[in-house]
Amino acid sequence: MQTQTHSGDIRRDEIGPDEGRAILSKITWRLLPLLFVCYIIAYIDRINVGFAKLHLQQVLGVDPAVFGRVYGLGAGLFFIGYFLCEVPSNLVLHRVGARIWIARIMAFWGIVSMGMILIKSATAFYCARFLLGAAEAGFFPGVILYLTFWFPARERARTVAFFATGGVIAGIIGSPISGMILGLNGFGGLAGWQWLFVIEGIPAVLLGVIVLIYLPNGPRHARWLTDKEKQWVENRIAEDALSSGQGRRHRLSDAFASGRVWLLCLLYFLLNVGGYGYEMWLPTIVKELSGTSDAVVGFINAVPYLAAAVAMLAMGRYSDRTGHRRWPVALGAMTSAAGFALSGWLHNPWLSMAALILAFVGLKSTLGPFWALGTTFLSGTAAAGGIALINSVGNLGGFAGPFLVGIIKDHTGSNVAALMMLGGALLAMGLLALTISETPPTQKAAQLNSPAA
């Protein structure tokens, strides 16, 4: 069993590289598939309003001339509720454990999502979206925090990328399913958009029960690890903390006082301006470009997500292999900016759609390296608060993006200016990413993990 000397040096068990990789593989396949499926459901419930939007104008009784901004405000209010509850939610998770709190989050958001069938006015739409954001607050940063209990920084980009691909897989499977569910219009006395919220809300509640039964709070509570394996995992994380100096930054106030945290907040804000401005309006843009049915729009809408999933995994693997974080973030963001600009400039609808796919691929490829960059210098309560702060402030971009797109479309009657605005946000993100100094503990961790250590 590993021990720690008074000087802070850690003596390692005699676990070889092959056995260590086997332990990490066991952890990956025990935890990631469940968390991956949970994120798929979370993301579907978050963005399915983009499909419901195609049918909400008459339901809400809104003048067509202002419906764009009404929808943009309602779509974005999700992120206000999310912002207000995010940090408190992650601090509670850090105190009571991931198993209970993630299960609670999932059950609550499923219930609120199903309750959206009751909306009859713009005010009810606003309230429902705000409550959905409050209910889901803490899930994504809670999982990011949870992964730091199991995976050291040098393996984290690909792990986060694998988890975060749940969001793009949600688009791949959720877009066609959402389009087909809308075809149930009138069945059982419910409109298609009502069936959308009911059918896609139920899995969240069921998965909440599964999480409560299955998910361990940390390595010490994993019945499927031996005592030697548990100790090895915990000491890997301890070594990671020592090599990156995390021990000096463990209080909540350290997170709020860190200029690096606030810069990462700004980067994530800009990322979400582009990301959610794109996703909340993509079904509408595809409908305008193609002029096809809801079901066909759903299948076309899935293509960018499929391409993004491949790019996310490739970029996460590259980032971990090289130790680079800021350059992959900057490259992805600038690629996305170019895609948005090209889409607005091209007049051929299919070339424009290809440019939108490029924009989404670049945007999503930044997620693994970004969160690896954001989780290497905080620990304890500071990590819980810092990760939640980055995610909550950053997700205000999810309010700003859809709302600004709605205003621009109402005033201009086209997508061009809106796409240029989204591209500008990603360009600014890419340039700012280059100002961050990379401090991954790659070299020291490599020395600690060498056979001679």
C-alpha cells in the first residue's frame, strides 16, 4: 500500500504500466457509459425546444413579427436558472456525494421537462425554461468534478471528450427522434410538441434511479475495485495534486480570486454564445435552407453532430498525447469562426450547410482540451466551486447566443448577420485562448509514473 512521507513525496506500489492501464480501463468502462447516456438525455431535454419551436408560435399566441425574440428569450432563460443554481449545486454534490445528488438532478429535470406540456403563454414558456435550467444545474460540472476523483490530469482531456460526446450523440439520435415524435400530433389528444417533452423527459427520471443504485461516490466506494487498486487510484490523484501545486488552492475563495478561472469563464461564455446560438436555431435554419418536412429536418440536423463526435474524440486524444491544451482550443475555435463566416457568405444552401458543419465540428472539438485546462490547478472545495463557476458563467452564453440570434433575425430577416455574430464570438475565444499559460503536470507526472519512480 502506498504511503506518503513528511516531505510530501509519495512512494508507489509496484503496479506496472500494463496493470495501471488495465485499472484505468476498468474504471472507464464501469463509469463512462452510464454518465455518457445521462448526458445524452440531459442534452436532448435541453435542446429539444429547438424542434418544439417550429410549432410554438400559435400555442404561445405571439405576433410573428416578434416571435424570434420571444423564442430566443425563452430558450435562453434556461441558462439564467442554470447560472443561479450551478455553484450551490456543485458545492452540495461535493458535500453529500455524486451518487445522491446526480440522481436528484436527473429526476427533477425529467419531471420539469415533462411539465412543459402545460405551457399556454409566453410567460409560462419563460417560467418553464427557467425552472428546467435550475433543475439541471450542477449535472455537467458535477460530472467534470467527479471525473477528477478518478482520472489524473494527463488522462483527462480524452475522458472529458468521451463524456462530452454525449452532447453530440444527443444531436445524432435526438434530432431524428424529435422530428418523428412531432409526427404524433393529435395522438391521444396531445400535440406533437407535447409528446416531444413527455417522451424525452421520462428517461431522465428512470436514469436517476439507476444512478442512485449503481454510481459509487469515489474510488473508496467502488466495490468492483480491489483494495490495492483503490489505493493506486487515490495515490495517482494525490501525486497529480502535488505536481500541479493544487494543495495551495483548495478553498472556495481561491477559485473566486483566480484570474485564470475568470478568463476561463470568458472563454466558455464565448464558446456557448456560438454553440447554443447555433443549436437552438439549427432546426429552423435547416428548415429554411431545405424546405423539407420535420422528419427530414431531423435527419439533416443530425449530420453536424456525427462529424463533431469524431472530431471531439480525435482532439481529446491528441491533446492528452502531446500535453497541449490552449493550442487545440484556439485551433478549434478559429476553425468554427471560419465555418460561421463561410456559411453566411455562401449562397448555395448545401455549401452553406457544409460550412455550418465545419463551424460545429471546430466548436465542439475544443471541449476536451478546455476542461483539461480548467481542472489542473484547483482541488477540494475550490475545484467544486471553480468548475461550477466556469460552467455557470460560461453558460450565460447559452442565454446570450439564442437571444441575440432571435433579435438579429427579427431585424434583418436573414441568417447572415446572426452567423457572423456567432463566428465573431468564436474568433474572440480563439484569440483569448492563446493568452493562457499552459501548466499541465505532464512532465512531472510522467516521471512519477515511470518504472524507476
